[in-house]
Amino acid sequence: MVFKLKQKIENYINNCFLGIYNISKFLRFIEILLFIEMLYHKKSEITFM
């Protein structure tokens, strides 16, 4: 009984860490997209000049 509970808690903690890891990866992805978009706009501004 105690072992099952311990296993459940460990699974829950692992899922939380996985969730946090995925969120940080997702945020990093958005950051990169925004950076690329910014570079693209800077480039087009230079071409307009």
C-alpha cells in the first residue's frame, strides 16, 4: 500500500517535471520564432532604406 502511494507520488513528480521541461522548450521555440521575425523585419527595413 505504502509502496503504491510512493510510486504514484513519484509518477506525479516526474509528470510535473516533464510538463515544466516541455513548457520551457515551448517558450524557447517561441523566443526563437520572435527573434527570426525580428531579424526578418530588420532586414526588410534595411532593404526599404
